[in-house]
Amino acid sequence: MATAAEVKKLFPAMIERFLPEKAVGISATIQFDLSGDNGGFFWITLADGVAETGSGEVEKPSMTVKASADDWYAVATGQLNPMQAFMTGKIKILGDMGLAMKLQAMFAQ
């Protein structure tokens, strides 16, 4: 089980792996709603080839990822296939499914 500190570190690590060339023309805010004792609300914004992150809830996100903090940690660290996690209901996507399909390509593993 990932600690709250490990889950919180996932988002700055994603920003470090961001590939701006894969996000051309995308302007979006992604809300992460992670459940469990080690969870919380986090967000990533993508605009003009720049990605930023923070914690808390945002108004009107383009897409929301709902998962347990442990399942999201497993996906973000390559221990769990994102498509498999989605198909088995471990991750739920609300909003822009097209953005969800592009998300994996925008962040290097």
C-alpha cells in the first residue's frame, strides 16, 4: 500500500515526464479523485504545451479520474496496466473520454 506522501509525489513526477509534443492543441484540466486513507483530490492542467499540478478540487474539470489511491499508484508506477484497470472498474473516467485515451501518451513511462 502506498503512503499518502508517495501518492502526493506521483503528480510532480508526472509533470517531470510530460511530453509537450504529445499535447499540441490540448487545453484541459484533469481532476484526480483518489479514495482511501492515502487519497485526496489532485489536478493537472495542460495548456500551451505546459503541464502544472496541485492538490484540491477544481471547478468544471475536462475529465475526472476516480480510483483508489492504491490503484492509481499502481497505474502511475507501471505496476498496473491503465486499460486493464479501466476495463475492470478499478479506474473510472468521467468527462472527456478522448482526452483519457491520449493521457498515457502525454506522459513518458
